[in-house]
Amino acid sequence: MRYHRPTSFADASAIAAGATGTLRFLAGGTDVLVQMRAGMVQPDDLIDLKHIPGVDQITRTPDGGWRIGVAVPGIVLGAHEGLVRDWPGVVEGMNLVGSTQVQGRATLAGNLCNGSPAADSVPGMVAAGAVATVTGPKGSREIPVGQVPAGPGRTTLAKGEVISAITLPPRGKNGGDAYLRFIPRTEMDIAVVGCAVNLRLDGDRIVEARIALGAVAPTVILSEAAAMAIIGTTLDDAALAALAKAAEAAAKPISDKRGTAEFRTEVVGVLARRAAKIAYDRAKGLEA
Amino acid sequence: MSKIHVTTTVNGDRMEFLAEPRETLLDALRNHLDLTGTKEGCGTGDCGACSVTVDGTLVCSCLMLAAEANGKRVETIEGMAGADLHPLQRKFIEHAALQCGFCTPGILVAAKALLERNPDPTDTEVRYWLAGNLCRCTGYDKIIRAVQDAAAEMRQDHRGAA
């Protein structure tokens, strides 16, 4: 295995484009090293992205969003007051990944590119409208985060392409987001179902909403029907019931060792209702 | 396959070794530097027995390549005691917070990292912080009690010093 330490994304992309065997990018490594140890993946080339300037930085964008470097670990996201104030749902999703030790290494970009349908940070990013900057041999392009996963363990990135940053949009006024997952214990487990809600209020009324469902399909689902169920409402009981129904209808889960399709379908409705209430309260400034 | 020259600081001492590209920090600590206090439990980041800090951040040394430690400051269980045992080490003995002891180095390193960030944690905060450190002997209660007793003593000492 060749271990590369490029100092620019252009160089990283060039190494990847020229690689002929199995290739992996290394950010936090909390998935890649496990796969290497298990023998699932034996890279011929491993490209460590952590020597590229800026990858460990969280910076304000000119329009008031946040640009997050691909090597920023969960523990740094959780300690960043401005980011937590703007996007608590995104941060709480990432902070659910693994243990304290894993949080010391694991990254948003890695969680995204690992391609797990149950990735805890992905619904929050999709609901927030996060954008991935993809650098490849022909330069950089920006795509919605939700377009990166292609299915379990697969991404839509082409040969030579690498995610070079993740950008969250400006929070703006009267907005709130939240992420909840179901696991049969309290910590150190993989989501059976996850749900992120991001919304904006005008007074008491919801005027914008984005709702993302995790672990109920091969890739994260951004459900327009679920969003429409609460837009224009004050999140009253009728709206919550319509939201749950829409989330259940959008889910296309499988049955596996973590839960049956029927269970997942029911739980996604429950989580959607609860996450919407938290996001609503956060938008009202009622809960930190 | 060419080896990678790694220079790192371990428990305050500058160390150099040659690592295979695939070699983990855990294997380098144990096999090149003879620091066998750091244990391999699962090798997949689930059990925390290999916990160390790297530039002050708690990590699983099995989930990091040795080459990634180049230029970093690594702290292991061997660096915990000075002339006397660290309060956490003493309290683990007093409270019998271990039986077989295999998980203990990782739990001590993790608990020390917690108390540096949060000198007065609740039991719940201790339990969540240590959720990635598995102990198959004690049932955890004695571990939580030992950490809280050590934290109380360290707060007392800190006030005494101030």
C-alpha cells in the first residue's frame, strides 16, 4: 500500500485519477481502518487528506454560512459555539456517531462518503441544504450533499474526485433544525431509523421545511410530501399527524437484524413528529 | 513496500521509528516502542482498550495509522503516573474498579481526558464519555464511583493549590 500525503486537493485528485488499483481517501479513518483490518478493503493507494491546508478549519462564508473542512472531527464541531447555535441538528447528528474516541477522529465528509444508509450525520446535512464541494481532474463543482450517496457503500463521485469541503447555508432568522434516531440502547449503536427536520417560521407559522429520513431506504430520502404536510401550519396536532403519515409513506425500508420494515415505517413517523417539535421550538428560541 | 519514517513525542519523549504504511499507531506503540500498556481489544474502535490521546484528543490508537502520528504528541497510560500514582489510578485500586484489568489502561486514559475538560461531571456525563470503553468484568458501577472519587480529590487538590 502506498500512503500519500498531498498538500492540495488538486494533487489528491491527480493521485486518485492516476491510481490503477484500489483507492481510499483517509480523513478520520474510523471506517477505512476498520474495513482494512477486516480485509473488506485492501487499498493499493491511501490518500491522507489531513496535510492539505484548511481541512481542519471551520470558517464563516461571506454570506453567513459555514464552510467545514473535510478533516474536522465531531468533537470539534460539537465544541464550536457558532456552528452549534446555527445548526444544532447537524451537529447533534454527527455527535451521535460512535464513542468519544471515534468523535475525536470521525468527520462529516467521511460519514457521507462511507455511504451507509444509516449514517447519522447525513439526514441533518440534507435537511440543512448542505453543499459538498467536489474536486476532480477538471476542477471543482458543488453538489447537494444528498447527491453524494449512491447506495450502501457507494457514492456518485467519479474517478479522481474527492470532497474538498462541506458548506452549510446561512441559518437566517427564525429557523431551527433537529435530528433524532432510534437505537435499542442509549449509545454506541447504528441508527435503525433517523430523521432530520429543518424549518423556518413566520410568526407561529412554518414557511419553509426540509425533512430528511435516514436508514429507511438505500440512500437518505428528502421528502417533499413530509415538508408540505407542515408548511403553512403552526405544527398543530393535525399537521403532526399528516407529517407522520407522509414520512411513513415516503419510507422504503428493508427488514434486517436491526429492525423490520414495519417497525421502521412506524418509527419514522414518530421520529418525524418529535424532531419537528424540537426544530419548531428551536426556531422559536425556546430550546438551545 | 517502503517503510515510513515517523517522528513523534510519546509521553514527553521524542521517539522515532519506521512504520509499515498499514501499521496502526497501536501496533507501533506496542511493537516498536515497547509500550504495551495500551491494549488491543477489538481492533475496530468499539472497545476503547487502545485509548490514547493525540495532541490532547482522545482517540482509539487502533483506528489511526502510525504514519498519521508523525509530528504529533501522543500520551499513553505509561505517562500517567509521576513519582506517585495518578489519583485516578489510586482510586481504581481503592474502589476495586477492575478485575481482569485489560480495559483499565484505556478507561484511565479516557477518564483523565474527561476530567481535564470537565472536572466536575455528573454520573451520566461520565457514563456517556466512557460509553466507548467496554469492561466485561465490573458492571461499570465501581468504575463510575472511582472516577467520581478521583474527580472530587482532584478538585480538592486544585483548590488547595490555588
